[in-house]
Amino acid sequence: MSRCVRWTLALVLGVGTLAGCGQARRNAGENVPVTQNVSGSMPSTISLPAPRLVGPMSVEEALAGRRSERNYRDEPLTLAEVAQLLWSAQGITAPAWGGRTAPSAGATYPLEVFAVVGAVEGIAAGLHQYLPTGHSLRHWKSGDLRPELSREALGQRWVREAPLVLVIAARYERTTQRYGERGLRYVHNEVGHVGQNVHLQAEALGLGTVVVGAFSDEGVKRLLDIEEDPLYLMPVGRPR
């Protein structure tokens, strides 16, 4: 995939459909993210609180209130809030076959969601990977990575200041193996769906976020020690 295609993605925030992609059903155990990080270390895993399925805000209210938020208070997020955000991004909603909160072309689910934690109650600072199956977090790297991640994102301060940054990354081959080059478009459609899910969930939780598309692809991969291609950075915090 060319670099120009990835940078063009920064201008395309989820507009598109998956018409004609089919509704292939997959078994619940397929496509579970089990890849080791580049260093090959085996991380620990922690369970997350169960997602809330009923909340105080309607979808219509969340849509009306959603804005890109770049200014956050210096306050930690709770474990329950982070669990809800991760579930909104890729949580399993159809356990019988593994269907998730965001649609995916052919149910190929090429996206992985990583949490760069700075200040979250109950979660150590560092890099963690969300595992939809089991609704848990797998710890990859320790330490506050936000300052370095901000540098890789052209110095955008909200990446450094947010207590949490979600990194949405792709394994393109999961989709292109089935759909060929057209699968690139489907992956980019899908990251838009996920980004909007996170935006609306953040609004419903009284939080703020923004989609960041301007960053060094290779720099983020090196910093996080991942093999996936990063597509979105989404800092999340309590709006000022």
C-alpha cells in the first residue's frame, strides 16, 4: 500500500459503504488477534468490565453533540470508561459467529485496536491491545508513550495530553486476500465506521475525542513495536 494512499485517508473520515461485500458469517473463534509484538515477548492479559448496553443518552443526542475535541482536563479515565470505548470500537455483539459493533466487509475484521495508556485507573501506563474475544486487554509495552507518540504525530499536543490514545491499525491482508485490491477501500471504510463509533461512545460518556490522521506511519510502528499499519490515532479525555 502506497504512502500517498495512507495520507489521503486522513481526509476521509469514514465516508463510504460496503455495498456488495456480502454478509459472510465467521465462527466466533476466527480472526482473534493473537500476534506477538515485533520483539516476540509474551504479554499479560487483564479482563475488562462488561460493556453497558443501555445508557442515559440516545443515539440522536450523541449525534447532535458530537464534535472533535482537542482540549482535555488533567484527569484520569476510569477502567469502565476505557472498556466501553474499546467495546464500541470492536466489541463482539453476535457471539454465535463473532459479529462486532462495526461492520466489516465479508466479516474479515482487518482492524486491531491498541490503547496507549497514560492515566487510566486500574491500567498501567503503556501499550495494550484490545482482544474482542474475551473483552480483555493484552499488555505489550510499559511506560508512558504519549510524548513520543505526539512527536511521531507532528507534535500535536492533544496526543500527548490526553489520558488515553486509541491507535486503530490494519492487517490489510485479512481483507485483500478475499477481495484483492478492492479490499483496501473496504479497510478504509471500516476504520471510518470504528472512528464514528468511538466518537459517539465518547460523547455518551461525557468524554471528547478527535481523529488524528497526520503522523509518521513507520515512526508509530517502530514506537509501538507492532506489525500492523496504523490508520487512526484517537486521543480521548474529559473536555475542558
